Amino acid sequence: MKVNRRNFFTGAAAATGGALLARMVPLAQTAEPGTKPTSTGATSPFVPPADWKGYRPIITVNGLTLPWKMLNGVKVYHMIAEPVTHEFAPGLVAECWGYNARVHGPTIEAVEGDRVRIYVTNRLPAPTSIHWHGVLLPSGMDGVGGISQKAIQPGETYKP
């Protein structure tokens, strides 16, 4: 096989991706069935209600699942937009904006038929808005601040 830059970089990318995937597999196996990650990344017992037939909790590897409270039949979540110090690689640290103390943000777990309400608090030094992928919402609850929805000002909490 002729080695050129394209073949070299394609092979290097595949090898790197395989190595990263191999590193992730043992981490995924450390979570025990029937546990749910907490905000600290640890797991705590989670037992789904009896009427959730076939439900299997999501386990976010090296991540955070956003906790929720059930209020009047509605799952209520609270996301906080805030500055975060994140280390992308050893020694590569940056000040970023994220949600709930994480750059990648938490997993929001809901199943079909759930009624969901998500409060968003802005602890950033600038106005912000939130955009949802794969969720059908009225334009006033999704999109660009000042155009399709009112921007969430610093210190404010958006409560739909």
C-alpha cells in the first residue's frame, strides 16, 4: 500500500479513535445496573416506578445526569448556565461557559409521555438563551435571545 499524507492521517485518526473507545469501555462497565449518577459523578440507587415497564436508566459515562423533582405530575429540572474552569487535556485549562459546573452539560433524562419543565438560571456575565435539539417547542421557548425568545439576563431564572 502506498503511504501518503491522506492514508497516514486517516490511519492515525482511526487508531486514536479506537484507543479512546477502548479507554471508555472499562469506565462504562464500572456503573452497576440499577444506579443513577448524581451531581458529583458518583452513583446512587435508582429504582424506577412500577408503571415504567421496560425502562432502563441512562448512564452518562464520565458525565452528569441532571436531577429532577416530580411536582404535580411534572418532572422539574434546573439548569444553571455559569463560568466553568475545564481541563481539556493535562495542562490545557480554559475558562469556559457551561451548565451545572460542566462544560459538556448534563444529560436530561425523560421518557416518552413525561411532562417536563426546565428552569434555566443565568450566572454568566452576559445575557444568554437556550436552544434544544430534537425537542418541538414554541419559538418563544427555544432559539436566539432577542429574536425568537427573550434573553435570560444575568441573575435571572427562566421559568416556562
